[in-house]
Amino acid sequence: MGSAQHDELGSFLRSRRERIRPGDVGVIAGPRRRVPGLRRDEVAQLAGASVDYYNELERGAGSQPSEQMLAAVARALRLTRDERDYLFHLADRPVPPETGPSTHVHPGMLDLLSRLPSTPAQVITDLHVTITQNPLAVALLGDQSLFSGDRASFIYRWFTDDEARSLYPEQDHEEHSRAFTADLRAAAAARDPRDREAALMIEQLLKTSAEFSALWAEHDVRLRRNDRKRINHPVLGLLEVDCLSLFSEDGRQRLLWFTPALGTDTADALAMLSVIGVQDLESGPAGSPERPAAR
């Protein structure tokens, strides 16, 4: 990438940053604010980058951002799909496919996520790949950005990795297995017949999991819309939550948020999540790549 393209990348990022009002992304604007939009340090924080690194991007100083960082910046700046693609073009990076952790999230869905600061929430794909999480979701479910490849899909991990099941009580495992299988069949049927991503995952699971094969043969079809779930948390213990879903127009993405089930003590426990955060925990750190996510 030449210096001119570096300059264009920096100019584009500045123009997108200056158009965003702090309240649009959940940032509290102080009384002495001197910039029309977000500050550089605020974008860096939203994107999970260091301030110095983001400053280099805007200065056109020659940084070579990864696809993951570009996706995070695109989400922080609430870029549309066209703007996201243009950002990747300026950075000389291929536009990521419509799957995996770098998938574009609709700005409206990100806006809803930012308006749930006191509720664990995350956006996943129809194949249960986590795209983005708010801090409380990370504290509750673990940092899902640490998974890649086939293992980025929680459905895949559920049927191929026993550790993935530790989040739920063992007596609930059969129910979840059936729900995941039926949800995968519904999601695959909703995709374009030429789309091979779901088909390849199904083929792999049929080869590697006898449990999945047996359930797949039952031909149950049902999207997971709203569920009541019991979650094992290493510090808070057993939590009973309602998992609610909002689907994108094409069904390829879902915003999930978790609320305490009525008639339980979970509300008080969830209130502790912001205190616990994502600190390392002896019995299973919330931020560990081996800490599975609920769907």
C-alpha cells in the first residue's frame, strides 16, 4: 500500500469518526468536549486497539492492520457494508466472507447492542459463530473472539469437544443437542442452495459425531428463538436465564441478550457480573478460550 493510499485510509477514518455523536455508541460526552464526533482514544477503546496504534492509522503512518482489526474498527465506527468494504480496499485486505468473526454487523444491530450496557448481549451468525459481545456477555460466557476455523461455531464445538458442554448442567445436554441440531437444519435450509458453508459443516459433523448423526436423522426443524437456560458460572454458580433473540432481516445474524428468569435469584447474581468482569478465575477464567459460549 502506497503513501497516498495510507493518507486516504487515514482521511476516511477521520471522516467516519467525526460524523458519530458520542451518544450514538454509548459514550458519555463531557461538558468540555471540543471535537464534533468521537475522539481517537474513544474509537480505539471501542475497537479494542491501543490509542497509539489507532493514531497511526489515522495519520497514515504505514500500519498494516489485520482483517480482525479492520472489522473491529468498522464496527466501532458503525460503518455500512459498503463503507466496510471500502475500508478493506484502502487497507489492501480482501473483503471477508459473510461468515466468521470478521463478518459485517449491521449498524442498527450494533446500536441495539450498545444500548444494553447492563445486560449480557452478543451478536452471532446463523451457524452460531460469535461476531461481537458486550463486556457483560464476555464476563458471563467468555471471550469468543479467541476461536477460529470450524471451532468458531459453537454448534461445531458442542458436538466435537466435551469441554464446550461444561457451561450447561449435564442433565440439560440432551435438550441442547436436539435444539442445536434442529436449529442448524432450519438455518441451512434458509440459505442459498449454492452456499456450501453450512453444508460442509453438516457433512463434517455427520462424519465425526454419532450423536449428531442420530439426531440429524430425526429431521427436526426449529430455530432457537427464545429459550430458558441454566448456565454454570465459575464464580456465580448456577444461573437461570431467559435467552432472547432478535433476527436480522435475512436471518443470517441474531442479537442475543440474557435476562434473569423470573422467580429465581439470578437477578442479584447477574448484577455482580460488572464487578467480576473478565478477571482470571481459578475455577475457569471467563476470558479463557476453553470457556464456551451459550446460545
